[in-house]
Amino acid sequence: MKIVITDVSVFFDLYHLQILPEFFALDLEIHTTDFVYNEITNSVQKSEYTLD
């Protein structure tokens, strides 16, 4: 299954709930844009986002 995330708030919510690693561990194909990824400015948060 593919998931396309078009708003950074989804990532921020998952991070705040401390379930971001579990989200990325799901058997899903996750896509977003550079624009969304570039909205993440906190280096600690950015290190947890394993977007290719």
C-alpha cells in the first residue's frame, strides 16, 4: 500500500506521539515532497525522518 503525505503536520503529530519509528516500520510505501520535508527544521526531528 502506498501512502502520500502532503502536509508536514502528519509527521509532527506522529513525532509528538513518539510513534514515528513505528510508523516507518509499517509495511507501507511512504511518499512526500521535498517541500514537506524541508518544513522540518528541528535537527533532532529531522534525524528521525527516514525519507528517501
